[in-house]
Amino acid sequence: MAIHKKESFSQKEQDLAAFAKALAHPARIAILKVLAQRNECICGQIVDILPLAQSTVSQHLKELKTAGLINGTVDGPRSCYCINWKAFDKFNEEFSFLFNKLKVQNEKACC
Amino acid sequence: MAIHKKESFSQKEQDLAAFAKALAHPARIAILKVLAQRNECICGQIVDILPLAQSTVSQHLKELKTAGLINGTVDGPRSCYCINWKAFDKFNEEFSFLFNKLKVQNEKACC
DNA sequence: TTCTTTAATCGTATATTTGCGATATAAGAT
DNA sequence: ATCTTATATCGCAAATATACGATTAAAGAA
């Protein structure tokens, strides 16, 4: 592909895309669902639920954390994770700003 | 990676992930923004705005269309696109159902 | 100290995505 | 019929993502 052009887009566009990207895998959706239901979880509990190897789950958790969707803290030999609701709120807002606001003013018939 | 395991997740998880995936690139966010602002656009107008080749834009449009985020109809030699607001509403709902509802009941302190 | 438990990271194979030029297609204009 | 315009598709190269086993790291238990 030669060169990636992601940088040529606005920061907001990149941020929204990055958030969406973190959600763009069913395993990560499933992880978030578990965290939402239980408020917090250690990695092992998630490994027990998902049909994936420990290393794979750990990698997905890392991506979610890097993207800012979850928080994680070390607790002895284990790691505790929970959803970063503030991030969800922020992106929900950005998303609405970009689309829903515009939607109201021009949900006309189109092609 | 051997085998893809996406199939082992629930349909709703897969659907949400697929929607997010369509949003997971700044170029596609930018395209949606343009469509939201102008209600409808032909491919060439988008090509003029984005810093990408015509073939690349066409590919992104195809992905958005396949994922159901936009509608597209042939209009003589050109193609007209617009946002499929119904899809946005549907996924907004799914998303809220999965996360926001749970959020209200347990936005406790966590790790 | 050594053993066990828990999780992160490394290395690697494979699949998918991104991007572009070139080409094909389709319809209106000449 | 040929030319022009607008877009889709093909073929390819490079970058990323996905998945897992093996290894490492870190801390509590024996």
C-alpha cells in the first residue's frame, strides 16, 4: 500500500476511527460486555469465558486499554480491568456531534 | 493466525463489530461527514475532497455500502451516495442496549 | 529459596486491510 | 460509431491484525 494516509485526516476523524477500531472485533465487544455486566474482572475470568487462548485475550485487553476504552491495574499476580465510561461518554458525544445533529436537520429523501 | 474465530461469537457481537469496523478508518469517517453535511453526493465530489485516489475512495464507499452504512444508486454515468440513517439508529440502539443501560446501574468505582 | 499462579510479551504464521495504477464498464455527447 | 466522463473492478505491494504456543516476569505460598 506504500504509505498510510491516516495522518492526512483531522485529529477528530482519527480519534473517532481509533475508538471504532477498538470496537471492531467481536472478541473485544464480548470482553466489554463482560466488563459492563460485572463492573470489573481479572484477565483469567475473561479467558474462561471467551473461546480464545490466554495470550490472545491479553492482547485484546491491551488494545482496549491502549485505545482508552478500559482501565487496568495490577493487583498482585493478577490484573483487574474495568470499563472507562468517561471515554465512552466522550466518544458518544463526538459521534452525536458529527452525525446525529446533522441527521435531524436533513434526514431528507435521498438517492 | 491459523483460524479466524469471529464465528464463535454471537451474531449481535459480530454485527456490532462489523458496524464499528466500517467506521474504523478516518477516510470513511470523513466520507460519512461529507455525506451528512450534503445529504447526498456523487463519488467524484468525495474524491475531490479527500486526499486519496479515485480507486481508493471507490473502495471505501463500497465497504460502507456493504456494511449498510450508506445507500448508493447509479444515476447515469455517476453514482449517488447518502447515509443510511436507519442503520445508524439501529446500531445506536444496540450499542446503548449493550453498554449505556448497564452503565447506569453500575458506574461504580473500579480498579 | 523454590514452587505455583497469573498475566504480559515474544516470535511466528496466516489473513485482512489499505492504497494505487491500470483497465473495464456504462452512459451520455458528438 | 467514436469520444468523453464517471465509476467500479483487477492486480499487486506493503502494512496491520489475528491467533497461538512458548517464554518471561512478578508476587504470594510452601
